[in-house]
Amino acid sequence: MSKLSISLLPLVLFSCLGFKELPVEYDYSYKGNFKRYKTFEMMAPLSSIDSTMNNEMIEKSITSRMKFLGYKKTNIRPHLIVSYKMFLDSLKFNGYSQPEMEIWIKNGKDDATYEQKKYNLKTGTLLIQFYDRRQNQSVWQGYATMLYGNIDFGNQRHLRNAVISILDKYRIWADGFLHQQAKNEEEISNP
């Protein structure tokens, strides 16, 4: 092990200690074109008064994750429009029991059915939704809440943990991203 690897090991271990994965549920639309999305944009809040849809930490965390997955941020006809909302009160929420998204995409079944699930979410729930701009409909949503308490929306670490926990469930690379990465690596190794 090199000296650099040994010196970076404590930093990596320390950064992992600050992350606490939250219970997350997600569901998706069978009409989503997940293999074709390349770009995204954050949805602008409808009102400057609604602070539950306006948080710089959440937006930075979402943008960072989407870029990691190869999506390009653009305000010119993005494929996906990403929104979020912080629910301070408890709420009843309808979700769906579905196969894991990656399995459904791999199998490509068009005749899949939705099996509705009802959730009683506690206070402090974060909801993130992806809208297909062309279809004008939601195609993915993830939501996190604490089992025995609430997400403290005033705590930057809680917010970052909630976003990471939710978006860890969205594991779909941008269209063409992996192919481009492989091409870039090949060019570097064979100049």
C-alpha cells in the first residue's frame, strides 16, 4: 500500500462515519424512458414564500448526484426536471409496490401493473421527484423519513443524508455516459 493510500484511508473512513442511511421508499412510472435521459434541470419554486421547496443544500446535493450519474444540467429543454419538497407535518402518501427499477428496465416489461401501497409518513419527510419534460408527468419519486423521529431540516447533515439516501435508489446512468467514459479511458491508455 502506498503512502498516499495510507494517508487517505483515515479521511475516507471519517467521511463515511458522518453518513447515516435513512429508510427510503421509491416508485417509478412504467412509461419512463430511463435509458434515454441525458439532461436535467432543477424545478424553480412556484413561490418564493414556500421555503419547503427552496433549499440550497438540497439542490447542491441533487445536482452533484445527477452529475455523478453522467447527467448534464441545462435549462434548455432538459429531459428531466427535478423537484423536491420538505414535509414538516406527517402525511398519508400513496406509493407502489414494484420490482427493483434496474430489474424492470433490464426485463423491459410493458404490461407491468401498479400495486398501490399506502404510507403514513412521520414529520420531517423529504420527497424528490423526477418529471419527464416531454411526457409532462412524474417518472420517479423517492421519499425518506426517520422511523423514530423526524429529519431536522435546519441541520445540513440531516439534509445531505436524506438526499444521499433517496438518490442512492436512483441508479440509472445518463444515456451514453458509460460508453463515453469507456471511450475516454481507452483514449488515455492508447494515445
